[in-house]
Amino acid sequence: MFGLVIGMTRMVLDFAYVAPACGEDDTRPGILANWHYLYFGIFLFGIVCIFTIIVSLLTQPLPETYVNGLTFWTRKLKLESKLEPTEMANMNDNEEDRSDDEEITFSRKVVDWMCGTGKSEQREPTDEEIAALEKLSNLEESKLEKYILNSSAIFMVACSVFLWAFFA
């Protein structure tokens, strides 16, 4: 969000202050007149990296059970326990607890419905759901799949670099 706000501010300024024609004085703010957009992108990348590191250092780390399988080093570890979504919600100390008596606004119901975070009755998963979850959490791939995915990734990076270089 931090980078989005800075980038959107730059974009709004870019649309609000039109670039002068050749030979005219540039009366735009310095961030527009003196900084090329690619230099600003590098600056924004650095600021967002620093902001991310600061926020990461100031927040409490998640327990190992929550990040198991999410990082490169833990990708092949099997899940030791099935975590309930309510356990993850209880970790956030800043989250407001809504009592059953409290009236929920229509906009909050829409957001809950769209995000799937509304109150729902808890039930035990069926054997089919457990099997599907285990299949989805499996990160192993065959040699053919690995070849196709790696080739596609290299192709997409090459296309991205070409488009960036061509249009910059």
C-alpha cells in the first residue's frame, strides 16, 4: 500500500501538470521535471524494500506451523497439523472482536461475503476434502512438468526484459 500511494501520487501529478513544449520553461514540480519515470521507479523500489524490512522487523513473526511449506526451505516438509482458520484469526491482536449481539452493517456483510471471512458454522472436513487438501499441498512435480515450468518461466522473463527494454 505504501508504494501504491507514492506511485499514485506521482501519477496524479504527472496527469495534473502537463509537460511543456520544446523551448518553454518547465514549471512542473521538481519530482516531475527533474526525475525520469524509470529513475523514480528505482527509487520507489528501494523505498518499498526499506519499508518492507522495517515493517517485518517490527511485527511479531508467525509460528513455524503457519509458514510450513510457504518458503523455499520448507517447501518439501509435510504439514504436521491441520490448522483451523480461526487459529490464524486469533493471532492478530489488533483485530476487533465482534460479539453475536452486535449489528453487522450491510457493507461489512458484503466484504465478509467477498473475502469469505464471514461467520460460518464450523464442521469437520470429509475424507474427500482431506484428500483434496493433501493433494493440493503436495509440491512435487514430474521431470516433464519441471521442464515445462522452467522453460515457460525463462520465456516469460525474456519477454518481459525485451518489452521493458523496447518500450523504455
